Amino acid sequence: MNFSPDKHQFSIRSKLAFVIITIITITLLLAASLFTLSQLHENKLNLIDHLTTLAKITGDNAEAAILFDNSNDADKILSELKNDPHIITAAIYIHKKNLFASYMSKQNFPPVFEPPEIEGYIIESNKIHLLQNIYTDNGLDKIGEIYLQASLSPLYIQLQKNIFITGIIVLFSLLIGYFLSFRLQKTISFPILELSDATKIIKNEKDYSIRIHRNDYQEIETLCDGFNGMLQEIQQRDEHLQQLASYDPLTGLANRKYFSDMLHQAIIRGKRKSHKHAILFIDLDRFKHINDSLGHSIGDELLVQVAKRFDLIIRGDDTVARFGGDEFTVLLQEINDESSATEVAERILEIMNEPFKLNSHNVVVSPSIGIVMYPEHGKTAEQLISNADTAMYKSKHAGGNNFWFFTEHMNKAAQKRLKLEESLRKAIHRDEIILHYQPQLCLKTNEIVGVEALVRWNKNNKKLVPPNNFLPLADETGLIIPIGNIIYKKALNTLKELQKENLYQNKIAINMSAKQFRSIVSIEQMLLFIEQLKIDCNLVEIEITEEALIDYNDELISTMHTLKKQGIHLSIDDFGTGYSSLSYLKLFPFDILKIDMSFIKDMQEDEKNQDIVRAIIDMSHHLGLEVVAEGVETELQKQLLTEMGCDIIQGYYFCKPLDEKHFKQFLLQRATEQKQINKYQA
């Protein structure tokens, strides 16, 4: 159950003072009461002793008067008691309660001459009755009794005086106790009040570095230690959270949020003092290939070592941040001009190109750097970072391992790129990704032995966009995966239709991007689709570019062997361009090698190109590979390739890429022509 605190609460200081004063008051009143009652009781006992002694003396003095039966002398003896303020009545009895002599004071009490039944005393509310025997000198013979009646009024009067004095003493003691209590409570309440004040400050200012001073009291000391301990834990937790909120846990560099905050502050100072700043946006070229091929742990270690190398370059006042993934940003504050940013960029290129030692691997990565200047290239942090990112992409598209300063032309290009990406996303949903088909001709038999499915973008169903204009963007944005899925599904569906119509029974070549080929999910989905269509895997050829083979790993090789076991043909596309390596032909289980059209194009005018093509064909045949020449456009090119022993040609000389409708017409026409030839030969 929760209890709400009283709205009219007192401070602990007031409560302690109140408790102390209450205890003192009760103690003093109790002590005064006990003292008064004890004094009253003691005075009564003293009075009884006094009356007993007085009765003995008076009785002894009256012995002779009793023996001689002289009541007058006895009255005189009793009258001597008038000097005692307590005596009200006195009487002597003889012969069994016969009054012999008496005395009565002038006090306003009625005379009482009937003594108690037995010897002793009786105490009433305001009187004491005492009866005592009178004996002869030898103490053996009783000759009478003396009775004394005493008033307690003098005792009560004295008691009132004593109570008054005691009351003054108690009141004075309370005043002293009141002042002492405030001094005393301070020693107890001070650390608690200090704790309360500290709590208010911490609540208002969120300053968990405050500590409470320890006290001599064990309990308070324990409380202070516990409170300080909790503050220490909260402070450490907040520092840890602040570390997580502001710094990258892997590299220890500032994160995106902290960098943006620092840039915002630098802009404010720049406006006030007219300072220039530079922002460098850095992306590691080929990092994804390294991460995928060598493993994420190696990729993480690479990022850590990259971060350490930044420490060797950047000034203490500058800020380096891991912006995300393999992207880094650098804020150079208060620089003179672009030359300062250029020096830093050149130093980054130099130091990052040195090999990284990662376990047993020596890895080389190159950075692509985009640079912007404040205030020339932007007025806000968001604008500067966006423009630096744009400049970085320009650097990457230029081949990487360099740096570019931002220009407005880049901004327009970036906007165009964004617009293109948006249109491409819509194209996927609108089914604007289509295929054209280009047949492949066997030079020995002059028959169609294959067809390559080539992707096109039928933009708004009005304009065909060639693949070079949108596939690079699709690869950067990840749209290459859904586009690749569309390609193989449409190609295989077309093959199935052609088989049903008995127009085509040979294989179809499908291009697959590096990202898609490295995706096990994509490969499994494709194999499942082939199985669903009940297509013979021997009629499927997957074309892979050399880019997909860079930084290969065992998983990639395993994927290729899996496809081979299914009966799918593998061809290396555009051989001779990019990162060509003869070791690929030995290491990977290829069936077909496709010579890039750039070698075929100038072959008839350039003898060196002829030598290269001839060497590629001879080498491929020795390795057991079938050779396809792309981009064949002239009869002379066909003759040269035939003489060199090329197996298959593909290009405008034989047939340009056709959409599905026209490709079917081409096959029908080809079949008709073949029938006529067969008929003529018969």
C-alpha cells in the first residue's frame, strides 16, 4: 500500500527539536510529580513521628496528674500544644475511654473526642488521628491514653509553595532544554539536511558528481556511504550511456550524433568569428568484399585499425567519427583555405593505402573522400554532410582512392541520381523491367545454340533505358537483388513458353550480379523456381562478371560447385576487362568464357587485339572452356573469329537484341528458312 505524505509536513530539524523538548517536558513533569508526591509522603511520615514523640512527651508529663486525678493540671499540660500549628485537638482518656482532659485549638475544626479504637494512627484527607497509651514510669502499668488530632493543612500549604518553586525550575529547565535541543538536533539533522539539499540539487541540475560528507555517527555514515555509492553508480551508468550515445562502441570514435553536434557548434562559432571549416566524408573502397570474403570479425578489426590510423593524422581540436558502416567523417575546424583540407586528404590516402595486418591476411583498402568547405558549400550541418557525401560518391565513381571537392554540378547530379533511384523503385512495382533476347550462333554448324537474356528498362512504357544507365545505381542501392529476381524469372518463363511452342530447345544465358550471386537465398530461390517450371538445368547458363570473383571465399566456390552439380552452366562474362586474373579460370568451375566486345570491336584494324583474342581462345580451349565472342558486327570479324577457332558468336551481325514478341518471330522465320533449306536439299 502506498501512503501519500502529509501536505503539512515539518522539517526533520523541527521534528527533532519537538521530540527532544517533548521528552524533556515529560521527564521533568514526571520527575517533579514523583518528587512532590515523595516529599508529601515523607512529610506525612515526619509529622506522624513528630506526633508520636509529642504524644509520648505529653503523656509522660501528664502521668502525675492522672495518678493524682488532677484534670486541671492535665488540661494545662495539653494546652502547651497550642504552639504546634498542626495540633487541632488533644485529649487524655482514662478508665476505658473516659475523657480526663482535653485541648482544642482555635482552628475551624469541630472537636473530636472519640479516639480510634486501637493504638496507632489514621490518616484522612486533611487530618491525622493518633492514639497512644500512657504508662507509669516503670512502663508496666497503663494508666491512660492520649489522643492527638493534627491538621495536614500546613503540609499542603508548604506543598503548594514547593510545587510553585518546582514549576519555576521545570519551566526554566524547559527553556534551557529548548535552546539545547536546537543545538543538539543540528548534530543529528545536519547530515540528513545536507543529504536533502544534495538530493534537490541533483534533481534540479542532474549533477551526479556531488558527494555527501561522512559523519561521526555510524548510522549516518552508513547512509552517506550508501547515498554516495548510488550516486557513483548512477554517474558511471550515465557516463557509460553518454559514451554509447556519443561514441562508436567498436572503434571508440565519435558517432554520427556526436559529430553532428560538434559540427553544429563549429558552425555557430564560424558565424560569430568568420572561421572556415572543412568536412571530409570518407568511404572505404571494397570494404564489403573484404567483410564478406574474410568474415565480419576481420571486417571489424579492419575498422578498428583504420580508426587508429586517423589518430596519426588528425589534430587534437579536430573530430573524427564513424558515420556508419565503413563510412567516416572528419571535421577540420578553423582552417585557412582548401589547401589545408587537401593536405589532410592526401595524408589519409597515403596512410590508408599501407597494408593492414589482419590475422594472417595483408589487406589493402583505399578511401574515397568527398570534401566540403564551410560556409562555401553549405550553411547547415545537414547540408554540409549531404554535400560531402555527394562529393564522396563522385570520388568513388571516378575509381576511388582519391578525393573530390564538392561543386554545385555534383548537387544537380545527386538530385538527378535520387530522382533516378525513385523512378527505378517505381519501375520495379510497375513491371517496367523487361528482357530482350539476343541469339548466339555456332560458327561450326551455323545454328542457334543459345540465347542471352538482356535487361532493359521500359521507362513509363515509352522509352527503353539501356542497362548501363541504371544497373550501377541499382547495385549501389541494393535494388539489383529484386531486379535480378525479375530477370531470371522472366527469362525462365520465356524459355518454358518457347519450349511449349516448340520454337526453341537450347539453353538460355542469364546475367547475375555479384551481390545476387553471393546471396545464398537468391541462389536457392532460383533453383526452386527452375524446379517448379520443370526446366532441365542443362538449359540454364549463369553469366558472372569478374567483379563477383574479387575477394572470393570458400562459400562462393561452394555455391558454384552446387550449381554445377545441378547441371547449370557457368560462364565468365566480359573477360579481359576489370580485375582479370588467369587464376580465376583455374580455380572456378567455368564452362564458358565470353570475350568482351571491346577486343572484338577493333580487332580488324588492330593486330594486337587479334593476338589477344587468339591467345584467349587458345588458352580457353586448352582449359576445356567453350568461347563466345560478344559484339560481333561485321562479316570480317566473323571470318577472323572462325579462323581463330572461336566456338560461338553473338552480336548485331547475326541479330540484335529483340523483345519477346520479335524474338519469337525471329525463331519462326528461322525455322521456316531451315525447312526450306531442308526441302531444297532433299
